[in-house]
Amino acid sequence: MKERYTSYVWLVVGSALLVFLGWRWNVPVAAWLAPVFLMRFFRTQTRWPATLVAIPLMAAGLFVNITGSWDFGLPAEIGISLLRAAPFLVPLYLERFLARRLKPTLGTLVYPAAYVALDYLMAFSPLGTVFSASATQFAAGPFIQLASLAGVWGIDFVMAWLAPVANLVWERSLSLKAAGRPAALFGVCLGVILLLGGLRLSFEPASDTVRVAGVTVAQPRDYWGEIIDRSTPADQAHAFAGEMASLNDALFAQSARAAQAGARIVFWAEAEGVVFPEEEAAFVARGRAFAAEHEVYFAPAFIILRYGQATADNKVLMITPAGDVAYSYTKTKSWYPTDSDGILHFVDTPYGRLSSAICFDMDFPAFIHQAAKENVDIMLVPAFDWEPIKPYHTQVGLFRAVENGFSMVRQVNQGTSMAVDYQGRLLAYQDYFTTADPLMAVDVPTQGARTLYGALGDWFAYLSIAGVLALIVAGVRRRPKVAV
């Protein structure tokens, strides 16, 4: 009885740790520890209705984590907090029901397999993987190499596996020996992952490098809020024609600086250029002339206003040194309506195969996986963020580099620009809010690497889904050892 009431302390501790689970504040260890304490609470309640108090408390912790950091109203923030809690809550209930019906080793697999299954399904929602526990671990270099084999789902599994193992040890008077095989299995697996990950990092990319420059210019106003969201009335938009022309001139001037400094690939942050529909052809012609004059691969990112519509074409071009448009890509994963064909395009160059995606696109592993199928070597990512979510949102997308074996440069307006190689090794870092001259130049490997995840995709997520279904069947057929 005393332990049951004491467990409410663990519920409060676990819910409080969710405040630091990525997004606005990211404390990587919180993602490991929160499920440990939450599970302790769930396991010690003799009747399941007593666990319902966990739902508002967990949602409250996640609400504090996101509130004010995104352009959403209060009802949407509450809804997202509840949705974000689901990948924790459903596995906790499953674990509570099944763990004591199974042998200890199998029992410890229920929660991690269920968490992976729920997190994988969440990745197909409009939120992608922005709130995945795995995304909190980018600074753990050896550990995140697991993504090259199993995607972020492997990282999810190992992190979630700690909770049932720790609770087993907890219930057996903190004796690792008494916890037996499950604790040993977890320890060996984690040790092997860290050892092999460290070994992979010890072999640096041996290819040549190319200098890539990302260009950001401070915009004089919020064109989305002041023009696009108001259905882009033509007269209002043209009132800003002079400043828009100056903005585009500044972007081309910065791009010329980058080329003169030795950059062979130059691209802009998301939605940097702003173009009237009737001026698109002239803008593209200017870009083609620039690429030919400076002999660079030039990827301007810009928006084309749509008069009378609360949206815009959010695009990036790839122009070759010959002045040819190799591809035009429109943002696919967007909160605004989009005409994207959903295909990542690429171009073969003396510096490897180049491709582009835009900002939020990178938060969707299944979508970006097509880059691995095309053996992309360098991914250029124009992006636009908000100060409260830097550098975390950039890090979410950087996992795609490790998964798919390409180097990646993410140039961000109002956020953190970063470049990594295909091992996730940090090559460049720039904070828009503390950098006087936000022109980032970085030397990037010209050859990527083939990975198991790149070849097989989300195989580990499918395995986890099959595993949790098998565990449910096995658990239902057995009676629990003790009443839960």
C-alpha cells in the first residue's frame, strides 16, 4: 500500500522529465529516464483506473515543452500534447498488462517494441518524427550510428528497453544478479552498439571534399504572416515590391561572395527569395546567368506569391554551371497546400550526386528514404525555423544523413544552420541570432556511403510491429503471475 502511494512521486518525476524531452528544451538523458519512472508508477497500481491520472500529468509536461514555441493556438497545443503522449501511454498500458504474463526476458521487450510501433505510426502524421524520443540523442555520436542499420527505430528501441529492465532490477532489490538474463542482455546489446558505433566513427570519410555555401539574408518582414496568410492581395503585395527587389539583390550579392571564396555549390535558406508570379521567368533567368558566370551549382530557394490565395509555391531550383535548370523541387511536407509531386530530384556532378529537400521534409524518414535509393551523396536543405526550437529542429532532420548515407547541409533562416557528414559528424554550426554575417561555408565529402537502412528501409519498425503483436498473443494466452 505504501509503495502504491509512493509511486505517485515517480509519476510526478516522470511527467516533469517530459518537459525536457526535445523540442523547446532538450536534455538527452530525460528521454531515457522518464519512461523508467512512469513505468514504476504504472506497475505499482493494483487497479488500472488509478493510472488514468497519468494522462493529464504527462500531457501537462509535454505541453510545457511545446507551448509558445510554435505558431499554434492553445487548443492545438493541448491536442498535440495529448497526441505526443500516445507513444508512451499505449506501450505503458500494454506493458502493465503483458509483462507479468511473460517470461522476464520477453516481458522486457513489450514496451520497447510497442513504443517503436507507435512512434513509427506517428511518423506518418503531420508531425513526422519531430517529437520522437530518438531525435533527442543526436549529440551521442557512437549511439546514433545505429540509425545506419535500423533507422531511428533502433535507437527508439534501445532507449525504451531501459525502462522495463530498470524496473525489473528495481523490483528485485536493485540486484543485477537477481534480474538475471534480461539485464545482461540489455547491457551486452548496449555495449556492442556503442563499441561498433565508436568503431564506425573512427573511420573518417576518405573522399575528396567540395565547398558548399549556405546563404541567409535577414528579411525585412514576415512575408507569410503579412502577405500570404492574408490571401496575397496583389495591391498589398506590390506595395513591398521595392524591398523585395532589394532582398533578392542582397541574396545574389551574398551568393557572389560565396563563389568568390571558393564555394562550388551555393544555395539559399528556405523562402529567402520572394517573387511575383509574373516575374518568375526573369528570376530564373537571373539564376541561370549567375550560375554560368560564377561556374557554380546554384540552388536558390524562394517563394512565388499566389494572388488571392493563402499559400505560395515554396521552391528550390538546381542550376548547373552551364546555366541549365537540372531540377525544380517544391516542398512536399508542409502545413500549407502544396503542388509537390513528392519526388526528390537529383543531379550528377563532379562533386557527387546532389539532391534537395526543404525544412520539414527532413522529419519524415520514409519520404527521405528515396534519396538512399538514388544513391545521393550530398543533400542540400533550405530551412526556416523559430528561435525557441533551435538547434533541436535542425538535429531532427540530421538523422536522415546517418540513415541514408549522405552528407547534409541545412541552411536555416531564424534558426541553427548545421552541416554533417554521413556519420553525423558535425562539420559546421551557425546560429542565425548570434552570427553577424550568416553566410556558412563548409567542406563536405563528395561521396556518401551505402547503409543497411538505405537498402532495407524501415525493416526494424516492421519487425517491432510483428514482435509486439506476437507478444500480445503470447501474453493473452497466459495468466499473470500476480494480479495487475
